[in-house]
Amino acid sequence: MDFTQNESQRELAALSRRILTERLTPHRLAPERLAAERLAAAEADPGRFDPALWADLADAGVLAAALPEALGGAGLGLLEQCSVLIELGRTVAPLPYLASIVLGASALARFGTADQQHRWAAAAGRGELILTAALAEDDGDDPAVPSARAERVQGGGGWRLSGVKTTVPAAPLAALMLVPVSAPHGVTVFLVAPDDEGVTVERQQVTGGDSTGRVTLDGVTLGSDRVLGSPATRHEITGWLVAHGTVGLCALQLGVLERALEMTAEYARTRVQFGKPIGGFQAVAQRLADAYIDTEAVRLTMWQAAWRLSAGLPCDTEIATAKFWAADAGHRVAHTAVHVHGGVGIDVDYPLQRYFTAAKQHEFTLGGATSQLRRIGAVLARSG
């Protein structure tokens, strides 16, 4: 397969890299001290969010690019979004693009009513509000079987929701959350606002420091206008969210690993020990070579899964494979980067530390590699 990026992917990635590089990394237009101060300010804030940078991406059309033209976008798709996510990973940018655009806005654009699309998806593409999807729960690891429940309100056409969602990305920032719950006719996604009566959003602390929240639904009453999808499509929305969220997270992880490896290779070329660069020692060179192979494996499996998903082809095994490599190889590359850097690699003020914690957070979010291998093995057993 040829996974060479098309013109729109390359152009959108280049535009994203230019904006992010000028704002978040050492550059002639953004001196190292100013870039570090900007990142430190965003990461010190409990929301871990850079609103000015978010506005820059919105003004440049990056946020809306994959939305339909009717919603102010350019009609692009998942492949272009993955190209943007890689660039966000390369800078570990404090921005909720995956949650708000890849999941929230794109799901609304695909499954929502015209009113839902223009009210929330178009606004998200303009950077005016943030969306997210609440998929994870404390007592289960399968979003397709949520313990959160919805029941009909007697005497009316509304619904009453109860349950708890955990580690919801960007929940403290979000104006709207897409929440899958178990309903009488199957899993249904509801559109829940944080100011709806009965909704509580509590900040949670995670390894990577991202803005994350625990969402409690205590008898939240919603009208039928807050249901996402028609009766014919509601059953597929949760799977759509999980698949796109997983591939998107793999793309973010690729960007993190790619840049961490570049930083580590440069360090190995310039760090002199015993009169020669440490990259010249066989053990170090082998670690870097293995990290390169791991990063390329993440790249190839991610693009294979993204391509099949965007083309509407069966891709459960490909997504599980990409998930395995992003988590398992991500662990190895992150630790190699720290080990080669030595003591400076664990300095919280050194740039590499941001990449290490981001890679670990993505690894934890993706889940254990063993469960992915079991899924792949089950598919191979059935097909054999």
C-alpha cells in the first residue's frame, strides 16, 4: 500500500506545523525563552489550554478543514485530521483538537440534525466553543456497553440520564459532551451540556497533565432534540467515536515519538563521552535503531488503520494493530529517549520530559498491549 500523503494532507500539515512551530518551539519569531514561558503558562493553568493558539488555528482554517463546506469547512476528512494530530503531537500542544474536532464536531457533522450541526459543530470549527466525547467509565473497559443509563420520562418525550463517565478529555473546557448511555432500544449518544441540571464536572489529574474531567449524571433530564443520530444510525455512533478516537490518539502518539526520537538522535550526536559522541557507541546506536523501527511501525499501522477507516472498509483488526504498536512501541521509544539523555532526561524543566509524559499518558489511555493481541489472535483464529 502507498500511504504517501496527498496534497491536502501535506498542505494542512505544513500550515499546522508553521503555526505551532512559531508559537511553541525555538524559532526566529519565537525565541526559546518566550516559547518556554508560553508553554509553561498554558501547562500551569488547570485547563492546560492555550486559547490564543486555538484561535490562531481557527483563523487559519485548520480547525474547520475537515468539516463540510456547509459548516464552514473544506470538506476534508480523517486522513487530513491525522496529519494535523501528528503535528500537534510533535509540539505536545495544549489543545483539545482530538476531542473537540475529530470526535465532537466531526460526529455532529456526520450524524447530527441541521440544527445540531450549525449550533455546535460549526461553532467548534470556528474555535468559539469546545466539544468532547465521554466514552470511558470506572466499571468497564468497553464503551459499547456503558453502565450509564437513560430511561424515558413518564408522560413526556424526554429522557432521564444517570451514571458516571471518567477521564473525559477536555471536559472542564467543553460546552457540550457526546455521552453514550444504555437506553431501552440500545446504546444511544446524548448531547449533554455541563450546565444542564444534574451534571457535575470534576477535574481529574492524569499523567500527561491534560485537561480531564469526571462527569456525573444525576437524573439529567433532556429532550429528544439532545439525542444524536436517527433511529437508523444511532447504533453505530459509539463505535464510530471509539474507532476515530483510537486512530486519532495513535496519530498523536506518532507525532510525540517522532519528535522525541529526533531530539534524542541530536543529543547522541552532540553529547561527548570518553572523547567521542555517545551515538558512536554500539549500545546507544542499537537503542536508537530499535526506536526508529518502532516509530516506523507506529506510523505504518496508524496510516493503514486510518485509510481503511476513512474508506469505510472493515478495520477492527487494523485499529487493534495500530493501538498495540502505539502503546507498546510508544513505551519503548519514550524510555529509550530518557535513557539516552541520561540524567537530563528526567529533569522536569528539560523539553524531553513533556514528550515522555505525553507518550506515557497515550500509552495508558490506549490500554494494555495484551488485550489488543488477544483481539487480533481471536480474529486470526476465526479466519483460519
